[in-house]
Amino acid sequence: MTPYTHEALFFPSSGALLDAAVPWLREGLQVGEGAVLVCTEDNNTALAAALGEDPRVLVLPRAAVYRKAVDAVAFYHDLVTGRVSAGQRRVRLLGEVGFDTRPQGHDEWRRFEAVCNHALAPLPLWSVCAYDTRALPGPLLDTAWLTHPWLRADGVRTLNGAFIEPARLLMGLRRPLDPPAGAVSTVSLTQPGELPELRRWLRAKLDAAPAGAQAADDAVLAVDEVAANGLRHGRPPVEVALWLTPTHVVCDITDHGTGIADPLAGYAPPDPLQLLEGGAGLWMTRRLCVDVATAWTPTGFTVRLTVG
Amino acid sequence: MNGLAQPGQERQGHVALVYCTPATRDERLAEFVGTGLQRGERVVLMADADDHTWQVPLALRGVDTSGAARDGSLTTLDPPGFYPAQGQAALVDRMLETGCPGLRLAAHAEAALGYLGEAGYRRVEQEMEHLCATRPVTLLCQLQAGTALGDEPVPFLPAVIDAHRHALHGPCVTIFRFPHGVHLTGALDLDCGGLVEAVLRRAGQDAAADGVRTETIEVDLAELDFMDVAGFRALLRGTAQWRGRGGTLVLTGAHGLVGRVIEIVGGEGRGGVVLR
């Protein structure tokens, strides 16, 4: 089984994209590999037509896949494992930038492109990420250079010298945490026996949260998980600070240990057979939250969860 | 609902409480004793005659210990009195003859095991199981042990687990055994994970020792309202050996947050784990 291959393709026009991508996708179909398109609507339509509306080509709108980095990783993970168990040897995926174009969106796209190298590594997936050089802003084109081990041009793959190790790139995306934007409630834990009390406390605080019942459920689960992790692997006391915004539940969980050193932790789907070893909690937390940020302060290590 | 069963809702009269902190024990014991006294039952605690340390924690939690001691509804027996040579039936029947509507007994498993030895303890617990099923008797056995995932197991835990198939209370979870499975109520989190893991391990050993070949262990999650990843890991760890021998862990009734954890973390359909 060929493992993950991650290439960037720069294109100046839709015609150029078709010229580069169609023969590559067709070649895959001919040898029994899958083909998936996750491009702009116009490009999806043009590519599908050029491939003769082949029913084996899966065409997806970008909005169905790209909400945040871990969700996209989970989507591709499930898609490829499903296709492999259905008998495909490999999946060829052509995708275009899909997160929103605000600066936070740029960061999240960079995170996604970086973590793919690690999170999808064991999968028989060959993805070509297509970057529109006319339409995309400079930071996104930079992302293409920094996150792809390979470049594709004129039907040939070459090594990308500008590629940066994903862990290093992610460390560079860490931002200091803003001060809380709302009235803060706090509680402190010293041992796992206090987790049920923490959950009751959260429930009471979130009962009427404007973010809604689903956000309340997700927040209880995510905060419990991070607090339990702090009690187990960090150093107590674990301090929980919660505040509500009109749209989100935000919670800082601080312990006094050394924190989570690996910036890639929790970005890869847990291997069910390795669940005994740990590491699944942060993956779940990232799935449940809109954002998971970490920071070191003089007194400890803080995980900030944003849910809603 | 993480407490002991409410009056009238007790599934079985023979229950165990495994706790890590004395505060948890005191709270549950006060509830147990208070409920009995309220109903006019006789309550007997296992304690040495000169040991009064149990009184203050109960009184602080609203149990009228001095009043109950005065009118004889609350008494203590030392281990030889609690476990008479003639057997438990003699003791229980003598107390019930006084005309009270029921009898509540509370004992420390560690003291009982120390006095009776493991084989004796298992025999007495079996007799108590029968007495609780045939007479208005409730027995609460308490054992102090780490219940969190990763805690070092205490040597007495397997004997206590085996003796209390019907209701084993942890700090926030209650475990009911049935043939080839367990039913969980409450919350399965990091703090209870070690206890649930230990029970599943016993269930796997039982199933392996069973004359009839059993291929599955079922964990009924229908009445579980919370589970975190450590809790889920406890289910996997507790059945790892069993699954390694070709057995299957069947998870049933997962819903709400519990279902969400399984869905996100995965594990279903691989390594002998099936969701139903």
C-alpha cells in the first residue's frame, strides 16, 4: 500500500488546472483508483465534465468538507478508509483552499495543510492541492509552499525545498491568549474524584447559555476531558475559568505541569487498536470545539476551549 | 442519579461501595443508615465495641446516632459477633424476630476479609446473598480502594467484585453484573475507570472459565449519562485480554454524550468491539 502523497499545484487559469489535473485523475481511474474533487463549484463542474461524468468520480462541495482542520482530517480519513475497504487501492484527491478567507481562516488552512502530512500519513491517499495564483492572497500561496513536501508541474513531481516540518510550522502559529471577554466563573480541582462536581457546576452555568444545548453538551465533555488530562498528566490544582459570549462558550483550563509539548497532538484520528495507549482525548476535544488554543504562562499551562 | 438507590427502588439488598476518600464513604453510609432508621428498620454496623469513630461523620450528615443508639435501632457488632460461627442466618433471624420491618447491615470488606480470610469471606457473602434475597435484609459492604483508571488495584478487590454481582457502587458509577455482561448507571469517567476495568476483567475470566463457550461480553450503556475518553478506555482495557483471545465486546444502548464519544473516538467494528 502506497502511503500518503501530498503535492501542491499552482495554476493561473481554469484551463491550466484542467490540463494538469484531468490526465492525472484519468490515469488513476484506469488502474482502479478512486477520484475525488473538492474544488470551487465551477472547477468541480468543468473537471467532472472533462472526465466524462464518470460515476466513479466523487464530487464534493468544499463547504461539506472544510469547517475546521480536524473535521477535514476526519472526513478524509473516513472517506479513504471506506474506499479502501470497498476495494480501491488508492484515492486521488484534487482539492482547493476551502476555509474562510479571513486571517483566522488563513491560519486554520495552514494548520490543516501542515497536519495532513502527519494525520493522513498511513493512508493510501494521493492528494494534489490546487492553488489559484490569480485569485488567492499571498499568505495562502505561502502556505502552499510551506506545507507540501512535493510540487506538481507539467505532469511531473518534484521535491519542494521550501517545505517546513509540520510541528515547527504549528508552533509558529501559536498566538498569545486574549484576556477573557465576559464575566468569568472559576472552580479548582485537585483530584479525579472532583470531576463529577465539575460537570454539575458546568451544567448549572451552561443551562441557559445563549450558545445552546448542543454547545453545553460539547463543552461539558471537552472541559471534563481537558481537566481529567491535567489531573492525570499535569500538576494540580487544575483551574477552570468559564465565560459566555453571545455565540460561544469559552473555557480556560490551567494546570501547573509542563503542558502538551507536541503541537501535533490530537490532530490525528486515534487508531482504535491503539486506544489503550492514550492520545484520543485531545482528538475528541479538538472535534468538539470550534477552537483549541494552548499557551504557557509563568504559572502554568493553559488550554483554551471555544465551543459553539 | 449517582447515589444509592432511593427507598423502594433498590434492585437488590446486597450491595458494595468501593470508595477512595472517607468523605464519599461517610456520605453513602449516612444515606444508607438514615434511610433504614427512617423506615423503622434495625441497623447494625460492624465495629469494635470501643470504636466510636463512625458516629461523628454520620451525625454531621443528619443521622440521629445518639437517639438511635438509645432506642436500640442502631447498634454495632465486632467481627466475631457480626460473623457468628453458627452462620449469618442465625444472626439475621434473631434480629428480625424483634418485629422490625427490616434489617440493615454495614461492614468493612477489609476487616471482614481480615477476620474470615478470603475463602471464608466468599462463603459468608454467598450466604448473605441468599438471605438478602429471601428476607427483608440489606447489606452494604465497603472497601477503600483506588477506583481511577491507572490506580494500583488492591488485593481484596476481586473478592469484593465477585461477591457483589447485583450492585457495585463506585464514586459515580454503579455496576450491575448479569451473565456475560455488565449494566452501568451514572457516569463512567477517569475517576471510576479503574473499577469498571477491574469488573470487566473478572467478567472476562468468568466467561473464559464458563463451561459453555461465550463469545461476547455485553456492556449495557443505556442508563449511563456520561462517559469520557478515560471511561471508554476502561471498557477497552478491561476486555483487552478477552478480545485478544477472540472474544467480542458488545456495547449496547449508547446515546447522547456517551454515543458521541464512541462516534468521535472510533473503535467500533475493529479489534473485537461492536456497537449495537
